[in-house]
Amino acid sequence: MARPLRTGRLEAFSDGVFAIAITLLVLELSVPTDVRDGLLHAIAEQWPSYLAYVISFAAIGATWLAHTGITHHLRAMDPGLVRLNLLVLLLVSLMPFTTALTAAHIRDEGAERVAVVVFGCNLVLVAAAVSSLWRYALRRGLVDPDLDDEEVRGLTTRLTPGVAGYVGLILLGLALPRLAVFGYLALSLALLVPVGLRGEWPTRPPGSE
Amino acid sequence: MARPLRTGRLEAFSDGVFAIAITLLVLELSVPTDVRDGLLHAIAEQWPSYLAYVISFAAIGATWLAHTGITHHLRAMDPGLVRLNLLVLLLVSLMPFTTALTAAHIRDEGAERVAVVVFGCNLVLVAAAVSSLWRYALRRGLVDPDLDDEEVRGLTTRLTPGVAGYVGLILLGLALPRLAVFGYLALSLALLVPVGLRGEWPTRPPGSE
Amino acid sequence: MARPLRTGRLEAFSDGVFAIAITLLVLELSVPTDVRDGLLHAIAEQWPSYLAYVISFAAIGATWLAHTGITHHLRAMDPGLVRLNLLVLLLVSLMPFTTALTAAHIRDEGAERVAVVVFGCNLVLVAAAVSSLWRYALRRGLVDPDLDDEEVRGLTTRLTPGVAGYVGLILLGLALPRLAVFGYLALSLALLVPVGLRGEWPTRPPGSE
Amino acid sequence: MARPLRTGRLEAFSDGVFAIAITLLVLELSVPTDVRDGLLHAIAEQWPSYLAYVISFAAIGATWLAHTGITHHLRAMDPGLVRLNLLVLLLVSLMPFTTALTAAHIRDEGAERVAVVVFGCNLVLVAAAVSSLWRYALRRGLVDPDLDDEEVRGLTTRLTPGVAGYVGLILLGLALPRLAVFGYLALSLALLVPVGLRGEWPTRPPGSE
């Protein structure tokens, strides 16, 4: 009988894609060449690029964290999970593109609305895909049975605010695109706040496991 | 006596190349700068880029899956296998180039045929190389002997339709290049359909191994 | 009860980001196209790019080494450590950008000062973030208790000169930007000098552990 | 007492750099835009790019293989080994640049000589650095003592022809640059020939260990 698929390579491949997507973001930062008003001024003029960079870095980082939390509790994989995981990676690897799109057009009357909504759609789709990955694993019984109900609920709860929050911000973006971008920033950073501080995953004193 | 080569680094290096090739595809998506007709219109105009992106993402994803299936059943490596694996990686890492070639020329009367055939050749060579890797491992006795005949046939069967399908589509591409591209899309997605649904690898209830 | 988070994926993801950031540096080296005075002369004209490349390669390499030293002694992780680690990675992945900025403007009267200070700030922030990671792990009791006090002090000492040195060089850079860049080179290489040679981590004869 | 450094992260980080460098080569292949004589003709005109691509892919692949062979036999690391390894990675990650340089100038009377010699120097420095890594590990007693003398000599022998061969080809390149490039191709492919076929590492029947 075939050995069950190990989760090791799924984690290694996913870590690779997360690490590359998060690092490729830097290629969208261009070195200013027009420095007539001084390089400092030229760098400051590029604030949309840095803003979009930090949002995407935080969002991919939070997604990697959520993904780690999920695979940490998996005890088996099935073919559907592997494909759903590929969908997560497809959406994550689009982030450098939608980030660049937003940075390029956020000061562009008319185009800013489309760019901000596309960026938000990418963010919400990533969050929704990761959330689906967890729900799929639960439904198919792929999660470690030693995990008690409270912990399952905790992880489920953590994965939800992202989706709801981004949907709200996309709607805001239709009216006030720039404000929505600052909302993306706040939300992606909030999703990174140490969960211990929010009382969901208690930080156990080391050694108490 | 030298220790036998572990498969660990072959997997790690291959995962790295797969992950990078699949993520580099995004660099071929360019941010539209001419937005006189609106950014949404400019994005829609780039459909060949998105189409080629999804095809290549699915094809590399399917190749990674097949590769994982193969190395999962290896119990030893030999020098020939390592070189054959490098050939697989060479062909995979060419995908961002042939993808960009297709996206750039698919609306280009005259050039479209060449681009689509080159793209198809890359896809079929990847599929053929992965299939050869499996046959080589079988022939050299590198596969886990616990794997029963039915499972061996199952994996062999799964690796075959890709090659035959892409050859057919390349021939189609000589006459109807655009249609062939949609064929590549359908085939690369089909190769990703959960195998459990096709009755080849039954999804065992977890814990039944 | 949930299993404690393994350090494995944190290491794998971090190794990925370090490896990509250090390798992406090469994309900032451009192939000279104007070779009227000979290709050798054109290559020599690009010395700022090579200089910045070596500085950043050495700095990222030294950071990876320090990071390896830290995670090697961790016996547990907590949510704060994971976020602090993301901050280290954010700063490391900015290096290709600030490297390119310095290479582009080091011969540019007026802009050179800003470029060199921004580059130095990136270098010092990376060093400070890595140092914070270690202090955080110590303070939260995440470090292997078998590590004796002398070894803890040794690693703490090793992580300090980077921060102090880069701060001094940034101040120098405000007055003499080019000299500061050669200071960055000397310091980043010095941080790579085998620690065994500095009497901090004795090179034990193999097998004596 | 501190635990000895594991070789795991050195391998993971090195695999990352090898995988990225080998995959970044594809970014130097540019999609032809001038297709007045047909796309096939335009692609054929780019032969220097494909030639340089295959050389570098084979050379990095062979280096990765040699590196795997070396770390496979390590039983301990020391600080010097880690730094020497960083030097190997620095030289490997320069390959996409020297590859692009050669592809751009090989048809450029006058510049071709410089490009080909620079490319050759990169190739020989990589081979020499990997060879030094092995000799260093031997001299410092870091190699598994179970490895018998014949096997040590076998690996030492395998690492030598690269250096000598590339030096010869660089000298040839001073006179006949284009011929030397084909020499690089032959040599880098030869270094990949299954060693089993050359009687150095016998391919043991599986299970005989």
C-alpha cells in the first residue's frame, strides 16, 4: 500500500512561494533617477510604493503565519487539499503585480479606484482561500484529533476577520480609494498583532507543554 | 563505505526551482501605463498575459505534484536520476520565458503560430521529462518495492495523458493557434483535477493506513 | 492541547527570504551597452555597483549567520518572536533596493549623501533587529537552558559591534559619503571573520562534543 | 556546552541560493519584439542567449551536485567552512550577470574577448571555490571518518578537472573567444555526465548498503 503523502514537501514548496513572493515585492521599488529637487525629495515622492510594499509584506506575512498554523495541525493530506493549497499560492504570487498596480496608479485620478479595488480583491481572495483551506481540512477530518474544540474555534476565528474586513474596505475603496489603502495597511498590520495579546492563543510559559 | 545519497536535497533543490519558476511568472505581468480608456479597459486588454499566466501556473503546479508523487516513492537515487531531474528543472525554468513569448505575440498575425508552438513544445517536454523520470526510476529499481503493481500502473497512467494531449494541441496550434492556447488551459487544469475524483488514487479515510 | 510551534518552518521561510534577497542583488548589476571605450573599461566604470553588491552580500551573509546562531539555540517560539522575525526579513528584503540606490547615486554630487545614509540606515536596522530578536528570546526564556552564561554573553557580544559600527559610519557618511561606503565594506566583512579566530566560539576538535 | 552547529541550515540556505541563481538565468532571455523577418528567425537570432543559458545551467547544476556530494559526507561544520561556503554562493550568484554579459557581447567584435574571459573567470572561480571547500573540510577533519581513502580520492579527483579545464579554455578565449564558449559548453556538460559511467562512484544495486 502506498505510504500516505507527507506534509513536508507541501510545506517546503509553500514556504518557497511565500518567501519568493514576499521578497520579489522589492523589485517594484524603483531607484529614482530624476533628482533635481534632491534625492530625499525624490524618495519621499515615491511614498505610494513604500506604502503598498508594507501592506503586501504584512499581508503575505500574515498569510504565511496562518498557513503555518494550519499545516502545523494537519495529520494527513488529500488531493483536494493539495489543489486548494495551489490556489492559495496562485493568489499570493499575484500580490507583487497588484501591489505595483496600486503604487503606479494611486495618484492617478480615475485609475486609482480600479487599482485600489483590484488590490483589495487580491487581498480578500488570499484571506478567503486560506480560510477555505482550514475549513476544508476540518470537514475532511485531516486535522489532528488531539486539537480540542476551543483551539479549533480559535484558529477559525482568527482566519475570519481578514475576509470581512477586506470586503468592507473594498466597498470603501469604491468611494474613497486612498482612504481604503490606509485601511488595508491597518488591517494587514492588525492581522499580524501577536495573537497572545488578543487572548486567543495563550502564550504558555515555555516548558509547560 | 559511502552512505547512499539522501533524496532530501534533491527534493529541497527541486522544490526551490519549482517555487521560483512558478513565482517568477508574475514578473511577466506588466502594469499598464496607457490608461486613456480607463485602467479597467487597459487591464482587460492584457488578457493574453493572464491566460498564459494561469496555464503556466497550472502546468508547473501539476508538474510539482507529479514530481512529489515520484520522489515520494523513491527509496534510492542514482547519478542518472539526478541528471534527469536537472533536465526536468531546466525545462520548468524555461516556462516564464515561453509564457512571456506567448503573451507577447498571441495577437500578432504571423508570429502567433510560432509562439504557440514553442509554448506547447515547452509544455510537452516538461511532461515527457517527468514521465521519463518515473520510468527511469522503475527500470533501475529505485522505487519502493512495497508499492504494489496497481499503484505503479496508476502513477504511470497519470503521467501519460499530459504528453499525448500536448502533442495533439501543438498540431492543432499549427492551424488554429488561439484555440490551441485554450486547449493548453483546459489540459493543464485537467491534470490538476483531484485524482481521487478520477478513481485512481482512492482518498483513504485518515488513519486507515 | 495544541502542539508547540516547531521552529522548522520559521527557519525554512527565513532561509528562503535570506537566499532570495542575497541572490536578487545580482539583478541590480546591469550589462554595459556603451562599449565605445572597450568592454573592460565599461565594466570598470561600474565599480560602485560591484562595491555595493559585495557590501550587501556580506551584510546579508553575516545576518544569516547570526540568525542561524540564534535559532540554533531556541527551544521554543512565541507569537512575538515570529513577528519580530518578520521585521528582520522585511529589512533584509529591502537591501536590494538600498543597494541599487547607493550604486546609482554614489558618484552623484548632492545625491550621494542621501543614498549613503539610507543604505547605512538599512544596514544598521537589520543589525539592530537581529540583535533584538536574540534579546527578546533571552528575556522570554525561549533559549535552550543548557546554554551556559558565557555562551549567551558570547553571542550577545557578537551581535553588538554591528549596530554601533554602522551608526558611527552613518555619521561619517553625512560628511564623507564615499569614505563611509568603504567603512560599510570593512565592517560587513569584519562581521564575517570566523568567530573562532576571535576567541569567542572555540573551534572544538570534531567529535569532542 | 553549545550544541554543534547542524549542517541542515547550511544545506537549506545553499540549496535556496543555487535554486534561485539557476532559475534567475531565465530572466536574461528576452522576448523578441522585432519580428519583421518572422518570430522563428528572431528567436534563432538569439542563439547566444540560449547557449549561455545552457552553459550556466549546466555549470550551476554541476556545482550543486558537487556541493551535495561534499555536505553529504560532512559530519561537522566550523566557522571557516561556513564562510568558505558563502564565497561559493557569492560566485554562483554572479553567474546570471556574467551569463548575460556573454550573451550580449559575443557577436560584438572587440568586446567578445573581454566578455568570454570574464564568463570563464566566473566559471573557474566557482569550480575552484567548491574544490577548496572540500579540501578545507578534509584538512580540518570535518569529513565523516567512515569514508574510506578511495572514496575521498574519488571525490577529490572529480572536483579537479573543472578548474584545470576552465583555465585552459580561458587562455583559448583570449585568442578564439567563440570557440572557447563552445568549450565551456562541452566542459560544463561533461562535468554533469553520470559519474557511475566513469567508474568512480559505482552504482550499487539498491538495498546492498
